Amino acid sequence: MEEAELNCSQKLLENKINTISSQVDNLQSRLAEKSVVEERLSNRVNMLRNNYEVLTRKYQETKMSSSAKIGEANIMVLSEAVQPEAPVAPKKKLNVAVAGVLGLMISVFIVFFREFWRNSALDNEESS
């Protein structure tokens, strides 16, 4: 009789263990699902937080640039620009005069340099 009672209580305990085991398996699978959802939500929160920080920085930059433009708005125009009546063209006479003077200066420099070169060559021949 005791053996029958022990067998009966053993079977009841095994049934409870199986029931609890299936409940634990069920809870573990739900926990895994919830963990995945929690990780996705955490990633989403981090991404949104980063977006918020970037947008806040951009807002501050825009605010600073607009305040800089306010300083430009204080400029007063005293007179409008006047369009010339005749088109601006190269001044041929001035260009020719400058080229002539420059050519004369270069030719004088070349003459002096050649004379210096000849004198230094003669001095080298005499000292040798």
C-alpha cells in the first residue's frame, strides 16, 4: 500500500514536473521574444537620440548663422552702382607706351650686362 501511494505520488510529482517544465519552456520562449523586441526598441531609441542630437546641433548652427546675417542686414547702401555709359576697353596707347619704355629699359640692361661680361672676361685673361 505504501508502495502504491509512493508510486502514485511519484507519478503526480512527475506530472507536476512535466507541467512546470513545459511552463518554464513556454516562459523562456516568451522571454527570448521579449528580449528581441527590447533590443530592437533599444536600438530605435539610440538611433532617435542620435538624430535628435544631430538636429539640435544643426538648429544651433542655423541659429548662429542667422544671427550673423542680422549683422549684415545693418549695412546701409548710400548710393547705387552706376552702369558705365561707354564700354571699358583696353587702352592701346598706354599699353604701347608701357611696352616701349619696358623694352628700352631691358635693352639698356642687356647692354650693361654684356659690357660687364666682356670686362670680367678680359680681367680673367689678364690675371691668368
